[in-house]
Amino acid sequence: MMSHKVPIVENVLKLNDELALQNREVFQRAGVFVVDLIGSPGAGKTSLLELTLRELGNFLNIGVIVGDPATCRDGDRLAAHSSNIVQVNTGTGCHLDANQVRHALDKLNLSDIDLLIIENVGNLICPVSFNLGQDCKVGMFSVSEGDDKAAKHPNLVVSADLLLLNKMDLLPYIPFDLPRFRQDIQHLNRDAQLLELSVLSNQAKPWMDWLISHSKHDRRYSHVSQQR
Ligand SMILES: Nc1nc2c(ncn2[C@@H]2O[C@H](COP(=O)(O)OP(=O)(O)OP(=O)(O)O)[C@@H](O)[C@H]2O)c(=O)[nH]1
Ligand SMILES: [Mg+2]
Ligand SMILES: [Zn+2]
């Protein structure tokens, strides 16, 4: 009995990887730079994307696919700033998979989009294992979650191309050992880049700069922008 379990899980991830590869080809053909944003429930993912659409929406065409178990609340918040928003409801599912992203793409016109951000379901564990066809994975923590979350979720820290720590405005009010948090990240991933933000106070410039430089350095994006 036990020996059946591992092959089944492997097959699920293998199928996901095949679909992720197809998504990747679609993104490359369209010249879209794609970020998979992963963080706990309430870390501030949608807030960051609202600010991003407000700050960068005038010179980057940004689309968002947002995953939540239920409701269109995040989708509605984001739709106030962009028409290229798709909400995915995962029901009992605790992460987005490549097939859900593939279906969401049917509702977006990728030729109108330079940068696609996928807000994953609030969860620090399984979104890390599911490739969606993205260029970069970004892991988001926040001060109110406690300073041990990076150490407890090493897979995210190791897999992420960029890490964010949000709600820096709460540091004076909440016990949070910032040097220890930084040190935990250093130990897990020496090359990790950590950006400390407060979306509530509009303190997110390093993130905006990262997005701009990565979108523009993307070979296909520069090709698209030259055509304009
Ligand atoms: N103090 C403080 N609160 C923030 C900050 N950023 C977001 N929040 C608040 O945190 C709460 C959750 O923010 P969301 O943006 O909905 O978080 P999320 O990560 O999208 O949550 P899920 O989609 O449910 O996983 C909201 O009440 C925000 O106003 C911040 O920088 N500082
Ligand atoms: Mg959200
Ligand atoms: Zn899951």
C-alpha cells in the first residue's frame, strides 16, 4: 500500500511540470515577464499589487492572476486599477497549479501585457513546489507573522529569486528580531536578496525598481518595447 503513494505524488507534479512548460512557452512567445508571488494569508500581497498597479501602471502594462480559495474580493480590489485581472477560486485547494493558470490565460490578452504577476493562494508551503511557468518566484513575509517564518519555511527561502518583508511600520509595536530574521535568510540562501517594505506607508520603491529592471532586462520584453 505505502509504495503506491510516492509514485502518485510524483505523477501529479510531473503533469504539473509539463503544463508549466507549456505556459512558459506561451509567456515567452508573448514576451511577458511573469512573477509568482507567494506569501502567508494577509502578508500584504494584494496591497502590494494595488500599489504596484498605481505606481507602474502608466508605463508597464500589468496583468494579475489572483488565487484565493473563495470570493472575488482581491480580484475586485485589483480591477479598480487594471482591466487585465483574473480571479481564480481554488475551493479546497491551497495553491495555484499550472493548469489553473493555463485556464486563467484564456481570459487575458497577453499581447496587451508586459508583466504578469500571479498572486498565489496565501500559503508558504505547497505553492513553492508547483511550477506555473513563471520567470521568478517572490516570497513575501510580514512583521506581524513573527520573525521565525523564514527559518520554518526554508524551501521558500531557498527557491525564491527575491524575498520581501512587509509591514516594517509595525516594528515598533511587535516583538520581531530583525537581525535574527535576516541571519536566518542568510544561512539558508547566501545569495538571497531581501527587500524590507511597508506597503501601507507607500514604502515599496525597491520592489518597483526590481520589477522595472527585471521586466526590462528580459530579452523578450526589450524586443516588445522596441516595437512600440
Ligand atoms: N500595518 C500594515 N498593514 C498592512 C501592510 N500591507 C498590508 N497591510 C494590511 O494587511 C491586511 C492584509 O493585506 P492583503 O493585501 O489583503 O494581504 P494578502 O497577502 O493579499 O492576503 P490573502 O490574499 O488573504 O492571502 C490588510 O488589512 C492590509 O491593509 C503594511 O505594510 N503595514
Ligand atoms: Mg490577497
Ligand atoms: Zn496546496
